[in-house]
Amino acid sequence: MSAFDPARWRPAPLLPDDGARSGSLLFVVATLCFLACLTALAVLAADRAARGWIGQLGGEATVIVRPKRGETPDAAAARAAEALAGVPGVAEARALEPRKAYDLIRPWLGDITDLEDLPVPRLVAVTLDRQAPADAARLAQALKAQDLDATVDDHSLWIKDVRRSASLARALGVGVFLLIAGAAGAVVAFATQAGLAARRDVVEVLHLSGAEDRYIAGLFQLRFARMAVLGGVIGAGVAALVGAGLRLAGGTLGLTPALPVAWSDLAVVLICPLAAALVAAVAARLTASALIRDME
């Protein structure tokens, strides 16, 4: 190369455009974005499953009927179903076959062949009106009016457990998402620190040339924001493919009824590149500004 070649005297860039280090950083950011998208998809699916279970439990009630002296269990269950069918807010009430009651308690009692000899109560399945469902107190009052010894289970305990589990799943999802965002910010901050250390002489020349600290910090901010957008697009794209595969593999319910993935859930991955760029820009800006002040 000639001594008078302009390319020889062209200043080196503040940050290298490519290289193994940039490729490794891009891979880490893309992986973190992929995990963040999967976490968001899992939280959406878990919340949908919980709302479905709550809707099913809230739309039904179970009545346990115990026959009084001189009345058969089947007759008591039939009377209870008839009494509940006329209650406002009840769509349907039907007495379950004795075999279904036996099947419910058989796992708790073990292999017993003569369950018919045990005083097994009869069950009445009540389907409530979705618009104005009857509450447990109204059902119990109707049973009491017919002089029936019965207990109403409106599934409120199960609903509380499902809601508690859904809240826990959401909290865990938010915690994992924040942890991933913190890890991405820490990676970008470390890369910014390494880049500034490698270009310390260039930063000093820029200072002597009159460049302000915010201008120098903005170079790092722009570089890592662009890199984070690219990593976010890659990670979100792979997560979208995984989510689509789970949706197709499970049919209408997604992968499993516990995690029903919907096509609309895939829209959440569109936020990932923007979020990654924001985290990277803030981390690079803060780190670069602090380090540049220490160089002065």
C-alpha cells in the first residue's frame, strides 16, 4: 500500500463492524430474545387455560344428596334434580348414575367390589345459566324447601386454587422476563466496556477534537441498538416457528390442554426486537457515559 494512499490514513472505526466478538454477542442476544418470547408464549397459554378452567368450574355446581330414612338414594337424587331445575339461574339439573359416584370414590377406597353395599351419596350435576348464574345459597335454599339432606359444592375452592396458580404463573413469567432483560443489559454493558477499553485512544482523540461525551456515548448506543434489533428479529423468528409448531402439533388445543397455544399469541414476538433495542440502547448509553466521564 502506498504511503500516500488515503485508505492508509483513514481513522479506524470506534467499534469494529464485524468479527468473532460481534457474532458471539449477536448469538447471545438472539438466544435471550428467543427465551423471552417462549416465556411470554407460555404465560399467555397458561392464562388462557386458567380462564377456561374458571369458566367451566364457574358454570357448574355439584350437589351431594344423602337419602333420609324411608327413601332410596336414587329417589332423593331425582327429587333434588327436580327441585333445582326450577331455580332461576339454573340451565339444567340431572341426577348422575350411581356408577359415576362409585367411580369417583373408588380411587380413594381401593379395589372394592361391593361398593353398592356402602352408603354412597348420590350426585346431581347442575349447569348454571352463563348470563345470571344461581349462587350456592339459592341452590341450598331450594333443596331445603324440599326437605332434602344435601350439600352444594359451587367449586369456589377449586376456582380459588386455579386463580392462585394463574397469578403465580404470571408472576413467574414476569420475573423470568425481567431476569432475561437484566441479563441482556449486563451483556451489552460488558460489551460496551470492552469496546471503550479497546478504543480508549480514539475516545481521547475525539475529546481533543471537541466531541462531546453524549456524542461518543451515542455511537455506542446506536451500534448496540442495531445489533439488538437484529438479534431480536432472529430470536423472535425462531420462537414464532416453535410456537407455530406447537400449535400445529396439538390441533385446536395447542400442545396440551394445560398450555393451549393460539395463533394470536404469536403476535407477542413482534415486541421482542423493540424491547431488545430499548434495553441495549439504555445499557450502552449508561455504561458508555459513566466510563467516558472516568476517562476525563
